[in-house]
Amino acid sequence: MLKTHSIALMIAAAGLLGACTGTQAMNSSDGSDHSSSANKSTEPIIPGYTVGSKSIERAPITLGELEELKLSLLMSDEDIKYLRMSRDVLEPHVEELVGVWYGFVGGNEHLLKYFSNNAGEPDMDYLGRVRERFEQWVLDTAQAEYDQEWLDYQFEIGRRHHRVGKNTTDHADAIDHINFRHLSALTIPVTTTLRPFLERSDHTAEEVDKMHAAWVKSVLMQTILWSYPYVHEGDF
């Protein structure tokens, strides 16, 4: 147990320097450009962050089917409004927020194993690289346009959790497949621990409730999209 706690502390601190430059690099110098597709250079500033790249396969569902999924989730334009509102609240705290999530993973051996080799040793370089993209994911979730680029990248994220693509992006020395039961379950700790960060603002309690509800819907929708490689062909 003590070993797990020590590893959790190491993981929570991993990649902080790179994360500082990573998240900021995706924004313009004056902070005005919040587009997830603003950077389309051949070499992404955040390693492995390839949204909008020609290397990303087209999503197997249409934008119309995405809209149907949003309807199933009761996800409305109001939810998108409150997701947008959450961006400015979360951006100053994004490193700390992801640190909380990393501490949770590092404190649970059954989750940490997905970032570890067969000997049970965490790949700290892998954790650091993923952390940079995780911080960007927070901002992307808050500012998502739900366009073709966004949709295509969700399926790329799914592949990176599944044996068809895990470890490839980062050349990681880790177990090559994340069991889906944990991928979907993490919706709860992610959105539960997010709420105190949403409360760090001048927004009313009602606005905080609505921002949080929008995040729950968005994270659940994304994990549904990430599930594609786990589902039998024709069943998704």
C-alpha cells in the first residue's frame, strides 16, 4: 500500500514541466484562439496530439448520428453553452485538475497497470506524454465544436485505449489493452472530482450545477464513442 501511495505521488508530479508548455502552446500568444484545430503542423507541439491530421481515419458514424447520440443523452445547446462557460473556469487549474486524476489512477493498482510493463513498473515517460494530451482534452471538451475533426479524433482516442492502437503513439512499454469496464467507469471519478474546480469561480450555484451536468453528459458521450473498437462489428 505504501508503494502504491509513493507511485501515486510520483505520477501526480510527472510531466508537470512539459504540461505547462503543452497546454499553453495550443493557445495563441494573446489567448484568443481556442480552436482545437488551430495547430495542424506536421510536428504537433503536444506529442501525439494529432487532431485534424491527415493521418486520422474518418469516423465510422456520421455527424447526423452524432446529433442523434446527443439527443439520447439529453444534450442540448444549453449544455454546450455551459461547457463553454466552464473553459475559463478550468483553464487556470487544468494542471492541478489532471494531477488529481493522475493521483487517483496512481493510487489504484488495477488502473496503474495500464501504464506499466509486465513487471509492474510504471512507464513514467508514457505517463508524462499522456498527461499533456489529457490537459488539452479538458480544454477540448469545454470548447468542442462537434464537427468532423472532433468526431474523427474521438475514434482515434478509442483506438489508443484498445489493443488495435494502444502504446503505438508513444512507443510505450506498457500493457497493450485497457479493459473497457474501467474506461467507462472513470466517467464518475472524472466528473465528481471536477466539480470542486467548477466552484472556484464567481458563478452562481445554479450555473455550477449546469456546467457540471454538461460535463457529465459530454464525458459519457465521449466514452461511448471511444467504445467503438470494443464493440462487435455492426453492433455499435
